[in-house]
Amino acid sequence: MKIDLIGPSYPFRGGISTHTTLLFRHLKAKHRTRFYCFRRQYPRFLFPGKTDREESRFHLREEESQPLLDALNPLTWLKVARRAIRDGPDLTIFPWWVVYWAPQYLTMILLIKFFSRTRIVFICHNVAEHEAHFLKTILSKLVLSQAHGFIVHSEQERERLKALTGKSRITVTAHPTYDVFNTAAISKTAAREKLGLSDEKIILFFGLIRGYKGLPYLIRALPLILARFKVRLLIVGEFWEDKKHYLRLIRETGVQQQLTLIDRYVRNEDIPAYFIASDLVILPYTSVTGSGPLQLAFAFGRPVVTTAIGVFPEIVKDKKTGFLVAPRSPRGIADAIVDFYENHDGEEMSARIKKEQGRFSWDHLIKAIEGFAA
């Protein structure tokens, strides 16, 4: 089968770039696949972080990828569309996550559909953005309605997509595990020494810090945990909103001494140390479609505490591979963390997670994609 994949890759960082690059790596092992990626994504004023460029020495780069797309240059959109028409693939795949890509995608898709018989498939990481707006909804519907089929990561997203587009050819498959990290790179003791941490109970919040991630509820849970025993919370990720609110909350709750804040985007080569050093990963999201940090945690065999919303109950087995709690509940988060340390064996939970990893194989996603060629 011939497949064209259009989306982000190196030198751009982030979960969508990682996912799309790994998807290309797995697709090309089985099918003739061309990968058209970006050479420029966002204008600086639209990007909330320090940079959208990957600064890691260990980066995901596929030599066959073709960085032709400039999000701000329509001539490059036409160039990629012409390439895709010339390729004559059975499927053309686009990742979808923010409405910023509506003009670029819509231009390419309309041309590809008019001049070829390829089927358009979207992998929807977010059907709708976390920061909703009616104009975003209209644009999302306009673009997504052009597709022949969709892949989403949860039943909730399937229903949301059906309501938005009226289309029913939607396949649900789990977000695959990022299988590129050396999960046995160092021991837990060595990881803690590398990070300057002592032999103590350590919990981890990892990823970009945005409102829907629910970090304030975890900070408010920390005093409740500390009333039972000492624990250290690592907050590791770049702030994409006002940091002052979080710093004020940390002062008000009086948890400064038991909290380590690392305000930066973590390079790929540094990721293993944080997960290996931690006992438990906390994901107190208030809304969710899929979660890269969850699959990172499972890749490293780390149980999670997360909210019982969206895709999480479909992935996390309560009290077996993690803990499901009510959203916006500091008490629920605290009780789950206390339950983990007092009543559960972390090594046993890790062993269960590793047995479950076949559920999150890239093969499932590849088979789902292959199904749209029929």
C-alpha cells in the first residue's frame, strides 16, 4: 500500500511531532510511505513557550522525511499538494490537534481530493481544543468533514467527532507507547543521584503546564499527604500560562520544602531520569483526549494517579496499574497517593503495567490505518 503522511517532525518538539515521526517509522516498515513535514510551524508571537525547536542531542529524525511545508507560505502548501497528487497514494494521513492548521490542511486536502482518488484519514489527537471557541468549532468541522475516515484515542472522542461531522467511519485505538526511550538506562538510585534527590517518596507531575492539566489540585493535595508522611513532588515542565498563580499557591499551602519545580521543556535524553526516579506519576487533568505523559509513565512501568475522565478509564485499571479519582478533588488525589504507599506494592503494579503494554502497540494503530484502504 502507498501512504502519504503530512505532519510535524524534527526539528520541532512536542508530543504530536514525536507521535507523527514514530508513526512514519512504523508505517514505512510495512508500506511505501512518504513523509512531508514542516520547516516552519508557528510565528513567534503565537507560540507560548520559549521555542518550538527540539534542543535535544537525542532526537527523532527520519532521513527520508521531506521538510517542505511552511505554515506561513501558501506556495509550500500547493507544492506538497502537488507532490501528494503525483504520488497517487491509497491513503493520505493528517494528524489533527489545533485549529491553527485549518487553512493549510483545507487547501491541501481540497486539491488532493479534486485531482486524485486518495482517501483522506485524520488521526485526531484532539477533536476540539481544550480552550474551546465557536469559531474554532466551525473551522474544525469544515476541515474534518473533508475526511473519509478518522482515528481517535477514546470512545468519548468518537462521540464528539460524530456530533461534529456527522460521519461514522471512526476507529478507536489506544495512544501507542513511546517506545524509543531506554527504560532501563539507569537504576532508581542512580537516577535520584543524578537529579540530586535523596532516598524518599517521590511523585512526579510531568509535561507542559496548562490550565486543563489540573496542577493546582495536586498542589492543594500535597499538605493532605504531608499530614500522613513525607513525600517530594517533582513538577517538571514548561509553563504555558502565568507562573505567578502557581508560585502563590505553593506559598499559600506551605509546601515549598517538599516540592521541586523544574520550569523548562525537558530534553529527550533527560526524560528517563525523572520517570525512573519517581514512584508514581500524577495526572490530575480536568479534561483530556489522549495523554503522552500517561504513555511515557507506562513505558517506564510507573503507575499513575489520574482523573476518571475521557480516555483514562479505558487505559488505567484502578488499583492495578494506577488509581482513578474524581476530577478537581485534592482529597481524592491525596487519598490515592496515600493508598499507593500504604497498601500497594509499586513493583507489582509495575509488573502489571509491563504485561499490559501489548495493548498499546503501534501495530494496533497501523492495522487501524490499513482498514481505511478497504
